[in-house]
Amino acid sequence: MPIRLGAKVAEGGCSEVFEWEGPDKIIKLAKPNTDDEAMRREYRNTLTAWECGLPVPRPYEWTKVEGRTGIVFEQIKGETLGDRFMGQLQHLSDEASEEGGEDIRLTARILYAIHSQAASDHPLPSQKESFKQSIRYIGHLTSEEKEAVIAALDRLPAKHVICHGDPNPGNIMVKDDGEAIILDWMNAASGNPEGDMAEYIIMIRYAVLPDDLPDEIREGFDSIREAVIDIFMDEYTKLSGITYDEVHPWIAPVAARKLSADAISEEEKGRLLQFIRQNL
């Protein structure tokens, strides 16, 4: 008897998510741009995070459905911080700004909880080596520029904590009971928390919002980008002691790695290229 997927509940640049075997599980199926090894890596990384007691959906198994690679997860019901943030942008007010600020601080707190876990005893890839591999294969930089970015990355100190790799608000879900869960561990690694923080800063500072959004939302986001970064860094520095000055050297290497992402537009990649070339 053929397997029948349930209703689609989400979709991203690399996968589609469907209900699976009742109300408590979902299956995340790869799109053609995502290979088997990437999905296996996400399963292994999420299992590692779950076994460490981090706030992640429980991964049940790696499988294949109709020729597509998939991961069966615990279903998490709630709202992503990305969706909440966009809703707040549509109703910019003191109340919405206060709610948005708390969500930004929540992001810093959940990242700090992840970074508080030493990675030495866990089978995670090296953050720096993953960055280097991505940088070497991108087509937007010259060979000389790639080597300059990699040399800058090599000069940065190495740490060995669990890092998420893609801490955008769309990957942080607040459950109906208020608990925050972080999704999508495909890019998790053993490395420096500054890399995750640089990823978040890059997304806020250089993200290009979809053209179909109203102008007032796009303009509203532009007006608060740096304020969002300030709130995020204020909370993370209070928790960890790590300052923006320590994160800044990571921004160009992380921006270079991000050029390999399918999910961002050429306009956004152009912004990242401009920053990288100004900072080489």
C-alpha cells in the first residue's frame, strides 16, 4: 500500500514539511537542491542536540518516501519568531516594539543556551572547515578573494562549542505553551559562538525583504535594522561577555559562506559582496 503524506504544514528553500502518521509527527522531505548527505547530517545534528537536552524537536528517523530523503520529527505547534516579527512590523507601535524587543532577546538567550554546550564529545563537523568548503566552491568571489577570506578565518581563535549555523527568526518557534524551540540543524557545527552571532547580524543588516510586501513594512524594517542588532548584542553580551568587537571579524567570512545559499536573492548577495570587498 503506497504511503500517503498528510497536509503540507511548511515549506522552505531546501524542503517541504508534511503531517505524518497522525497529529504528533511531521516529515521533512528534501527538495531536488538538497542531497541525501545534507539530510543525514541534519538528522545526526538534531539528534546530537536533542540528546544534549537542547530545545529542539525530537528526531525519530531518517527515511525515504517516493524517492525523496526525509526526516521524521516530533511536530511542534506554535508560531515562529519570524512570523511574529513580520506581524509586529505591520503594526508598528510602542506595544509591538516592546514585544519585538523581547523576541530579539529570546533569540540571544536560546543561542547562549546552545553555545553553553561543549562540542568536544559530540560528532559535529568543524565550523571553520565547513565555512572553508563553502567559500572555495562559490562563484561570486575571485580565487584571490577566497584565499584572503580563508586566511582571515584562519587567524580567528578556535573554540569548540555547539553552534546552530542558521539562527534566523524563522527557525525559532514559540510553542503554544510558551517554550521556544529551534529548528533546522543542517548547518550545526563545533566552533565559535561568534559565527552564529555574525550569521544573525548579517541577516538583519543585509536581508532583502520580498517585493510583494507593502512599502511601509519594508521601510519600517529598514528603520530598525541596527536597533535590532543592538538589542540582540546587548542581551548576548550580558549573558556571555562576548562583545560586538569580538563578533565583527567573523562577519566577512560568514558573509562569504552565505553566498553559497540558494535561499537568498542576487540583490542580497550583492550587498554581501560589497561588504566583503570593503573589509578584505
